[in-house]
Amino acid sequence: MIETGDSHIELSIDGHIASIRINRPEKLNALDYSMVQALERAAVLADGNNEVRAVILTGAGDRSFCAGGDIEAWAGWSPEDFAMKWVRLGHRAFDALARLRHPLIAAINGHCLGGGLELAVTADFRIAEEHVKFGQPESGLGIIAGWSGTQRAVRRFGIQAVRRMALGGEILQAGEALSLGLVDKVVGKGGSVAAAIDMAQGIAARSPQATRLTKLLLNMSEGEESEAAAEALGGFIAASSTDLAVGLDAFRKKQKPKF
């Protein structure tokens, strides 16, 4: 197990596959401030590991993949702290997951509501168990889906599906979520992690460089960090040329480079 800063967020790496697990089943895997910080750290650690080729994200138990933000963690905050600390921290952590170099697979083993759905949206693939329910109940609590539940979710699911959940309060069963494109596959109860491992192994068998570049291009196509992605791609091309070696050698020797 790799240290993430919070015992409820577990990161492990087995060969080419990293696994991030939310382990707080007694609270339906709800996230408090420390856990969101640890999620961001887990994403950064997995992203920085060149041996990793795919990442699996799941929750402990079978009742909830993630219940979103723990209401007790933020209910007493001032409106300013809620907006500028809680919401912004969640965006940082979820952006780090969505922008992983490696494909991210969500193994959705329990209900996926509110912030939990927003967490699942960060994944490239979602595998749900047949008993799972999906929804965005925030407006019924007097708040909004604040961790890109209206932005990234619309880009990835389409606006009408999000309207039904966010405005209409609909709770979708796994089968309907599959038909609407919220998930890529539905499996029997208890089978999501095994299915995610199988998918991750298939991804890991492919060219890691081509896979990472393809994910970068796909992220750009849907507006996911387009500016940074374009510069990363340009930097990769520039660093692959002989010009970089020439420039660095001249810099070390305090000479003018001869390209």
C-alpha cells in the first residue's frame, strides 16, 4: 500500500495496474476534506509512475461506490469557505483523476449518487454492478452538483441525461444508465472489480505511449484541459527531436547551440 495521507484512500500498484479504493463503508464511502486531499495525492502518484498503464477506482463494500461529500464535513462552513475551499479542492482532485495520463476505469460496486457520480464521471470507462443506482439529488438538499456534475457530466453523458437527474431528480437503475451511456458495462453483483481488472489488463497489453497520447488527444477533443494538453503534446514532440540534446549540451558547456 502506498501512503496517500489518509487511511481511507488506499493506493496500490500491481504490475502495470494501479488501484485507488475509497475505504469508508460505514459512511457509504462519503468523502471528507482529508479524503479529497488524499484522492488528489493518489492521482498524482499514479500519474507519475511510468510503470502504470491503467488505473482502477472503486469503493469498499457493496452499498455505495461513493456517497459524495460527507455533509457533516462541510455543513458548518461559511458560504465563502464552502465555495473557495471545499468546492475548489474537489475540482482539483477530480481534475487530477480525469486528466491522468493512464486510462481510468471506475468499478462501481454500489450506489453512485451526488458527488459519487461526479467522481465516476472522471473515469474513461465505467463498469457498474446490476444493483447500482445513479442520480444527482443535490437540488433536493438546496445545493448544486459542485464538482463538475453539470460540466464534465454533460460533456460525457449528454445534457438530457444530466437534466433528468439534476433537474428532475430521477434515480436511474444500472440498466437504464447503460442505455443512456452513463456506464459502459453492467455486471452481476460483486463482479465490477474483476471486470475492471480484465479491462485494465487488456489496456496494459497495448502500447503505453500510444495509449497515453491517444487519451491526451481524446481529452482535448472534449475540452478537458485543452491548453495544457496541447502544450504537453507539443513538448513531447519537441523533446523527441535531436534539438533538445543539442541545446542542453550547449547550455552545460556554456556555448552557443548549433542546431
